[in-house]
Amino acid sequence: MKKLIMLLFTVSIAAIATAQNTYQPGYYITNSGNRIDCLILNIAWKNSPIEFQFKMSENEQPVTADIKTVKEFSVDNAYKFKRFTTKMERSASDVNKLDREAQAQWKEETIFLNVLVEGNATLYKYEDGNMIKYFFSTGNHETAEQLLHKEYVVNGVIMKNSTYKQQLYNLMKDKITSTNTFERLQYKKTPLVDLFVEYNGDANSKNLTAKQNKGSVNLKVKAGAGLAMLTTENVVNNYAMDFDSKVVFRIGAEVEYILPFNNNKWSLFIDPYYSTYSADGNNGATSYSAEYNSVSLPVGARHYFYITNDSKIFVNAMISFDFVVGDAAIKYNLNKLDIEKTSHFAAGAGYATGNLSAEIRYDFSRGLLNRYQFWASEYESFGLILGYKFL
């Protein structure tokens, strides 16, 4: 059984390896001002890059270009990065790492900034891990200035330096006169993008975020069937109970959050399902039985590999928390071993197109008799799960 599982996973990974084609039309501009049209590896950057890969044609080998030789690059009319040497304030937003003073600590850096809104006033974003800073430029757009927002701690209370509100009021008061607009303005992408689009006007504004990755939620109903194997042994007297492989059925749902970066190839999900297992056996002298109905709550991560815009292969890994439903036990002679809640790891690979998905999943061994000191058990399963996405 395990050899079959390994074979199927190997075939899945091999198929995945040939399913990638993420080089898309774009360009870059050299230090001397030359524009080079090419194919750029579009990874829908989460963090601001310092380099990128490109090809001059589909059949050529990729080449790496970096921030030292390129002052601008763009791909798919969605992601555009411009190089600036500017003053940078890198205060943390992590509560445990906040500064003790409101004053900004500036340091000159050369960075790529992600263009969010392009126009008379242009908005940029810089991201590094959980640190996000916004910048703007005007005029000839040869320099960029950071919109200052800094959280700090005074006597255990979190305070905010919200200089960015005054910066934007000074910039935009010729067209947006309401001070409340700026007083309520959050230091977040969506409200800042909306403000810059409003200020520039539709005719003079290009909102690149419209084509950039955004987070989204999928809801699915799922059902499946597979084989489950159970073995039990008393480690003191080596008394073993081996049950034949049994078909098990499962029904459940899934809530999936598609992460807003890397071309929406990563997601997090919760996949609750109900399953039922029942088996009998004997070792010649003794008959035994097992009943195990459970609700499992897998929590995991998934990675997609796109074949077309509407067709993709995926792999996932998860930890599952398993809860007993009803009277779950292993019985032999007049003895009864109660099964309690447990947890286990699982992994899967599958294919999705449109609203439909199919997944092969292996649930690694879980111990069902952990409450008993001298009993050991292994319950594992392998099966096919079908899904339908309705949202």
C-alpha cells in the first residue's frame, strides 16, 4: 500500500514539474535609459525585490538582472518597480519590537518600489516581511518620499506618529479640501490607492493594483472514499489485532484563503469532514471489532501549479485534529478499549479546473489508544476526495 502511495505522489510531482510557465511579456530599463522588451518571470512579488529573472525569448535560458543595473522593470502590465535612492524609515510594526520614541530614524537606501497608482501623484509600496511602507512622487518622478507612519510605545501605551496625513493634505489640498478625509485616512493600501486615484482623476490615473494579486476566499463542499487500515497491539504480551483494509467514506466542506502574492499560488485552508470506520477480525481463538466515527479538522497550506488560467495541479500538507463521535472503541472478548481524540499529519496532491477538484490524500498514522499505557495502535487511510467550489 505504501509503495502505491509513493508511486502516485512521484507521478504527481513529475507532472507538477512540467506544469510551470510563468515568464510573461514585460520590459526593463537599463542605467543608460535603454528599454529592453523581454519575458520576465512573474512571481507576483510579496517582498520588494532586489533582482528578477528574464528571457529574451521562450527558448532561451533565463538571465538575472538586479537593482545595480536596472532602474525600472515591469511585467504583464500589472507589476512595475522603479529604483530610487531615498531616505528610509524602517520602524517595526510588531508590538514586541516597537521603538520608544516618536522621532523617525532615517537612513539612505537604494530600493525598488512597487508602483500602485501612477499619475500626477504616484503611490508606491515597499514591503519586507511584515514591514510595509508607502512612498509618493510628483513632478518628474525622479525622487520618492516616504509617507511617515510610525508606532511607538510610551509607558506601555502604543502611540502613533501619523505624519503621512499632513504630508498628503499638503500635497492634495488644492483638489481635496476636506480635512476629515485625511484625519480618517488609514495607512493601508486600499484607502491610499483610492485617495490617489481620486486626486489624479480618472483621465490622469493608472491603477496598477487592479491587475495585481488579491486575497480571496473559496468555499467548497467535498466528499470522498478510500481505504483505511487499523492495527492494534499490546506491547506487554504482544497480543495483536489486525483488521482488514476497509472502505471508508467522508463528507465535509472547506474554507480556503488564497494569499495575495506569488500569483495566488499559495493558500491556507480548513477542511472539516466526518468519516466512519467499522471492521471485524479474528486471530483464530478471539474475535474482535472496531467502531470509529470521527470529525476531523485539518488545517494546512496548499500550493498551486497553473497549467492554464482555469486549470491547475496542487499539493498540500496539513495537521488534522480528530474528535470522536458517539461510542468509538475496539472490543475483544469482554474487553473494551475506548478511542479518544487524537491528531495526525496528512498530505495530498490533486487537480482543479473551474469549480471542480479531485485530490488523492494520504492520512498518516494516528494513535487511537493513547490513553492506554500498554496498548499501541495505528490507523491510516488513503483515498480520493472530490470537491465543488460554490464561492
